[in-house]
Amino acid sequence: MVRPRGRQSRRNSILVLSVSVLIAILSLFSVVRTYAMPVEARTTEAWYSYQSSVGFGFQAHVQKGRFYPTTPVTPAQLIKVRGPNEPPTYKRVLISRFTDSIEIEVPYRFKADRPADLTVKWRVEGMEVIPGIWQLPYPLLAEKSWSVNAAEVSGTEKFVIPATVILAEMVDSRTTYQVQAEPIELHIKPVLEITASGLKEPVQVTTTGDFLVTFRSTTVEVDDARTVTGEKGFSETKIVPITVPVFGRQIQVSTIRQVSIGAFVFFILAAVVTAWARREKPDVRTLLQKLGSNLIVARSFEVPADASVVEIRTANELLHLQVQAERPVIRVGSTYFLQDGSTCYRLSVSEAETTATDE
């Protein structure tokens, strides 16, 4: 059995209209959901971090023949006097004037989270001071520099402070400046400078620590062993698009929003166009309903020889002419005629529309 074309066309139109409305509703739902979501977010990306440290320790070497042992004396073996508890005061270690020399040990370390081109400079500065009277540079350790591609740099530097020499200088300085009580202080400042390049931006690292050795007439007072540490991280804050998983893929919210708006507009227009087209198609059926008894169905109709034939396009136009002429409309197959005096109006419709009117 062959399905009538009019019925098939009507069902296709209904299917297109239904699908368009459904997709438009889903698109609208997606638009509402995505507009409730932010499309961008701030994120912080860490691109470099490091830790650095400079330590300080010592051993006291006593003069031979004295009552101290001939082996080096470590801070743990010496008398410790605690200073005030308020930082940054540190414990002091008292050493007899019979100390021959003090061996200073300064460990340093730089460790980053990833390798880089490192330019390293390392030195130990010294300053001999009588507070409020004079100060002079005191050579301790000259600057060393080198370059390396690595994530870590470390080492330990040692140098000796001749206690007996400084005590002798102290006696001369007191005589020169007529100072009796003030001690001579030796300020020790290790400096580790590192430039890390080959990154997003060069990184400058400076690690320093201030330590003190004080020489008096009968004793030498030294800072207790300790370590100065520092760390820093470099990061960059960016605004990145937010994504959501869609069928196993990450799609940006802004893209989903744009696609949803486009789909909503497109399928709403498709539904409107389909509905409008469906509204125009029942034109012939409406004609039949309004003509009623003024429609005559005939097997044939011959246009008079002296009549002029006027083709009309729409059924509404034919209906309007019938009301004016008050003449019946004659239908022969898919053609409608309206005879008004010497003029014959003719409307030809498609076979599909004719089949639809017969249902």
C-alpha cells in the first residue's frame, strides 16, 4: 500500500517541528546551566622555588704547653653562657686567652626544585671594630665564583682566625687610642650570591649571616654554632578558561555557552518556519470548508470559447472572488474554476494538496 503524499508530508513536518522544539529546549537548558557557571578562573603556576642556608661553627685550638688539652676544643666542650631569651640574641662561648687560634667552618647550600644555569659567588667578609671608636676591614675569605647547570650547590669553607695576633693588635690599639676597657669585635659575614638564569625570569638569591667573635683581655667570646636559612617560591597567576567533561573530552564553558545559544536560536527559527509552513499548507482544505455548498465537484469542465482565463495563485484569493461574484466553484481533479461572466478564474493545486483535501 502506497502512503498518500499529503499524509507523509504532514508527518515529516510534525517530526521536524518536534525535533526542533526538543533540541531548542535542551539548548536553552544548556544556556541556563552554563550562564550559572564561571567561564574563567585564576590559577597560580609555580615555576621555580629554592632553599638556601649558610651555617657557622668553630673549633678552638689552644697554645701548646698550657693546661688545656692539645686537641681542638669544640663548642660542646666549652663553657656556655646563655644570653637574654629575646631573639635574635644567641648563646656565647667563652674561650681562655690561651687560645692560639679559632678555626671557623662555614657550610653553605642552595637547592632548587629544578636545574638552571647557576652563577655562584661566595665570599666571607670581615670587619674589625672597637664600637664607637674605629673599624677596619679584616680579610677572611676572598670571593670565589663559578658557573654550573644544576639544581643544587653546596660546600664548606674553612679559615683560621689567629687569636694571639688579634690580642696583640688589641693591646697596640688600646695604647694608640687610649682605650682600656672596650673589646675588639670581629664581625663575620658570609655572603652567598646566586643568579639562576634560563628560566622565565632571572632569579637573584643572596644569603647572608652575621656572626661575631669578641676579643677581650682575658677571654675570647664566640657565637654559638647556628645556621641561617631562607626559602622562596616564584609563581605566576594566570586567568585560564574553565572546562567541563563532555563525552570524554574537556570543553570550555564559554564554547558550550556559544554553541548552546547558536543551537537554541537556530532550532527555534526552524520550529517557527516549520510551524509557519504547516499553517500555509491547509489552504485548500480551508477553502473547501468555507465554500460548503458553493463547491461543485465535476468530472470535466470546458471553459467557454469567448471567456478569458485568469490564473490565480492561492485558495484565499479564489475564496475572495467567490464571495464577490456569488458564483459556485467547480472542482475538476486538482483544478478549481470560477466562472464570472466572460472571465474564468482558475486555480491549480498540487496533487499532494488535492489528496490531503480528500482525506
